[in-house]
Amino acid sequence: MGLFDRFKNQEARGQEFYCIVGLGNPGREYAETKHNVGFCVIDKLAEKYEIKVEKYKNKALIGDGMIRDKRVLLVKPQTFMNLSGESVREIVNFYKIPQERFVVIFDDTSLPCGSVRIREKGSHGGHNGIRNIIDQMGTDVFNRIKVGIGEKPKGWDLADYVLAKFSPDDLPAMEEGMEKGLQKGLEEGLQKGLQKGKAEGRQEEKHSIALNLKKLGVSIEQIAFATGLSIEEIEKL
């Protein structure tokens, strides 16, 4: 069972408490490197919404604030990229964050510079930060926003490429891409999470009603008519 499964019925869902994690490496020497795109997006969010990401907790720098009437936790793991999952696991466990209100922002070499892609699940794709999060969380089903940093040139070692700084020619596209990542994280990631959370909440409510009706001896056909659930769903309860 994945860590998220433990919080499906927690009251945290009703609080609309979201967690946005940006991946990167701590330290000034990594501040402007390609691998730190996730950190950069968090910094932009923090600046725009006046959230101080300064408190050290659960192996991360965190900031707690309000974004569009939603309580949001901004997170920058300080474990270094390859151990990002250790910090993420502790934060999700401590704050009891449901799966639909959790999103990770990170760099992707398979996408052109500045392009953005949203995924709700999938493999790590060779990204060691995502690999460690999947390992620590016990699931690959979580929201993620990929910001393209461009394919590494031939002859380059991958580690050298992602730890290099952007060229002046790439900076305009990356600034635009990080802004897109910011917008998608808010407008699409958070909104999808809210809609999914509400839908799951309604489904759980239907299951609860159906279960109570079964205990009262109401026929499955009548329960199906009353709740809109299928007969197969009701029989499994």
C-alpha cells in the first residue's frame, strides 16, 4: 500500500491543503543550473504570493501560505536531488496530504527548453529525483509538472549537462517555461486536485449510503437506483 492510501479518508481533504514540491539541489553552486528548475518555480510562486520559504522542516525548506483561497505548502527538499523522496515522504506523512493535492515540479531533458507537460502518473523517465520519490512513496501515481530543459548534446555526460547553467540563448525560453509551470501548477494542477477530491468524496459518500442500506436489508436493485452505483460496485461493499 502506498503512503497516499493512508490519507484517503483524512479530514485534510476538507481543508483544501495543497503541497507543491519543486525539485533541485541545495547550495549556491547549483542555484542557476538546469536541474534546479523546480526550485526556481517555487521561488517565483513564493515571490508572487508573498510566501516565505524559509522554515527548515522534514529535510526541506517550506513555506505555508494562501494562494487563490487555498492553503498551500511550498516545498524545496534539501536532501540533494537523488534523495528527494526522503523529504517528500516525511512531509506527506506529517501533514497527511491526500494524493490529489500533491504536485511535483521538475526538469525534463526529453522536452524542448521552456515547454511544459503535466502528468498524473508514470515512470521516473530516468530522473533520479522522481525515481526516489516513487520508491519512498510506494506509488508512481501523483501529479507532476515537467519543465523542459532540452536534450543533452552528443558527447555530454547527463550529470554534467543537468548541472550546467543555461546558455544566454536558452534563458528567455526557460523564463517563459518556468512561468508556464507556475501557471499550470496553480490553474490546472490545483484545480484538477480540487475536482478530483470532490469527485472522490462524493463516491465515498455514495458507498457509505449503499453500505448502510445493505445493512438495513434494502435490495441491491433499489440501492443502485437510489445511489447511481452499479450492482457490481454494491455487491463488493
